[in-house]
Amino acid sequence: MSKVVFIGGGNMASCLIGGMLANGFSSEDILVSEPNADSRQRIEATHGISTTGDNGAAVSTADIVVLAVKPQVMGVVTAPLADSLTHNPIVVSIAAGIPVSALANWMGSNLTIVRAMPNTPAMVQAGATGLFASKALNVNQKSTIEGIFNAVGYACWVNKEGDIDAVTAVSGSGPAYFFLIYEAMQKVGEELGLDAETSAQLTLNTALGAAKLALHSDQKPEVLRKQVTSPGGTTQAAIKSFQAQDIENVFRTAMSSALNRAQEMSDDFSK
């Protein structure tokens, strides 16, 4: 097994570590470097793994380094690591908006850098992650990195770095789109006469069931939608209303806005 070192021990790091341990990774092969002593104690108690407060020492023996710190402090945290990365471990960044060029500038141009865009449902092992590697990975390296993110849901590779911005618009930001829809459906359900708890549970379980049905079906969403939509029925009345308001274009505009913002963030870090 590869030795995996996490720089930063926040929620996403803890989530990934929990998934890794539940899916065959050894606790002896995982190390977390975290400056906060209370956080280190929590991680050790929760996961039974070793921690340290010395980033340089931690990465010096790593096969894979996972950067799990906030984008705004990434440069400050990673620049001092350059001298400890001369053995060329794979560096995986889960920070949104920071391009490979910026990471290479801080840590070294010879490194193989992977950008990962996970999302918050990873916290309940139902995440979706897009991955991009700056250089070719061998089979074992690719398998290990896939294993880290498959341990908390679904992971896939994209062919070019710009696709990570599209991943951000689809799945990185995507949970919030669904939460917004849930909010609206729950509120309207109450307006139609349901009590708050009933409206909430019906909405959430309907969403869960629809997602499961789509995942387990070999039919496209369009076909599944039409199977529920009887001519002249209640569902058709609702669908016609959505279509009259051009719901597809509403999503197109919103997701394009997310994509544009991701590209702006990347450009800012490239300067």
C-alpha cells in the first residue's frame, strides 16, 4: 500500500480517511499533518491513525500527499514543502479553483499533481468526484487515487484540466442546486396543506428514490420521466408548467455562472 499523507485535518479530510479505512486502507499507511492540537487529538480518537504538526516531516516519506486546506491559504501552506518533496510523491489537491500551474509554482514543476473536485455528500459516502492528473500515472498510482475517492462515493477522470471547472459546475456545486429544489418543494408542500415534517420527508424520500431509480436503471432520464408522465395526468400538468418556464435554460444559465466563476478563480490564482 502507498503511504498517504493529508495536509489538513478538516471535515473533508476526515471523511476521506473514514472511507479509506472502511475500504481496505491500513491505518498505518495514513498520516495527517494538522497544526491544531485539538484537531489532531480528535482525528486520532476518531480514526486511530497517527498525526503530526510538522508538514515537512510528514510529506518527506509520503507516496501521495493530499492537500486538504482552504484555497486562500494554499500558497502559504505548500510553498515551504518544496524541499521535502524532492522524492516526487503524487500531490492531490482537493481545493477548488487552484490550477496545476499555481501548485507547481509553489511546490515544484517536476511533481505529478492531481486536481480532485469532491462534493459534500462524500461525508455520507455518497460523493461524486472528478479527477485530473497533470502527468500520466501508472496503474497502481491511478488505482490508489481512485480508491481514495471511490471510498466515499463515485470518482471519474477527466481528460483536461479545464474540465474540472465543468465538474465544479455539475457536481461540486450541484448539491446546493438540489437543496434549493428541496427547499422549494417542502415549502410549497406545506402551502398545499401538508404539515412541515410530512412535506419534508415526502420530498427527501422522493428525491432519494428518484436518484436510486435512475442509478439502477439502464434507461435515460427522459425515458424515466415519460414513464411517470401519463397523458392528461397530474405529472404532465406539472411538467408542462416547468417546460413553459424553460427550466432547462434556467439550469443552463445557473451552471454556466458556476463555470465562469470557477474559471475566474483559477485565473486569479494563475496571476
